[in-house]
Amino acid sequence: MAGFRALARDVRNPRRHITARRTSLRKCLERFAPYGHRATWHHLCSRAGIALEDRHPEPTRLITALEELEEARALWLGYEADFAARRRREKHHGIRQPSAVDDWHLHTWGGCDILPCESPSAHPDGRLAEVLARLIRAMETGPASSCPVCAQDRLAWHDDLGRYPWEGPVCGDCGIVVPVPVLTAEALAAVRHTRSGRAAHPARPAAAPVRHHRRYATV
Ligand SMILES: [Zn+2]
């Protein structure tokens, strides 16, 4: 299976048919898709001015989309490398404790579904790298009571997300599933109480079947 960089080279290769280059960009999202595959594709197309189903996009627009993805990936992989190094140091000093952060990283490692969006068309507007930078700052500064991306506190608990984390706090403003480790215990308790208040989101699609297994059964 081709890696991200090989796929990116295929996207840039002017000797390939534009439809094949577009397909390679979509395959890049199987390696790195912070909002999940569909929402990340929707985001990149929106920002680069590509119609979602256009199989013959302008090459320059395709490259624009790829560059936004690459910029975000470089930022995120740098963060993960720093995080892993810090964990190793902590473990060496015997202070490493399993935590919600570890669990969250286990499921998002490499950059897929970092900030899953419940609806493919409802995701943050900003540049992908800027959004991830805000999340990294939130991870590094510690738990807060609002969304790490848009700073709003209109969070509601959704228990039918259809994929990891299966249930969690969804931001009513920017659409992301907020990673639990960036919220304080108080904020988390408050948002859990919104379970019965989901009428605040009447446009949500029909409930997907709740799945009880996790992608990684063992660590
Ligand atoms: Zn938000």
C-alpha cells in the first residue's frame, strides 16, 4: 500500500490523468484525515474551489488542496513526535500514568479522526493547520471548558457518532467532536447532562447504529 508521500507525488505528477491524480489525493486521506475522510475531503474541496464530484478538477486547485493537507500533516506529525518523546522521558522517570490523553492518542495516532466531524459538511472553516495548532495549544495548556477550536461552549453530548469515540461532546458551532482530554471534569459533567437536550440540533441526520466495539481491542 502506497504511503502518503508516494501518493502526494502521484497527485503532483503532470503526466498522469487528472482523474487519477484526484484519486491519489483521496487516497492521501486514508493516511491523514483530521476530520475523518468525508469531512476532510469536503473541507479541502471547499477551500480549493473544487466541486465535490468534479473528476476533472483544475490541477492547480488539486495542488492547493494537497498543500493544505501536507502543511497540516507536517504540523501534526511534529506534535506527535514531541508527545512520544515526552512520554518516553516520563516513563523513564517512572511518572507515566495511563490517562484519557493516552487513550485518545491511541485512536488518533497518525492523524485520522483527530477532530471527527459528525456531519461531513459541518467542519471548522479555518485552514487545517491553524485548527490543529489550536488543538495542540489546548493539549499543552491543559483542560478548559470550551471548544479548543472555536472557543465556544455550546457543546452537546452525542451518543450515536458511528465511529470512535462512539459518543462524546460535539461543538454546536464548528461541528467537531471535542477530544475529552481537553475538557475539564466540570465541563465534561455539564455536557454529559445535555444528553436529553439534543433538540438543540434538529438538523442532525438519523441516528446511526450504535457500535460497541472499538477499533483497537488491545493495546
Ligand atoms: Zn467549536
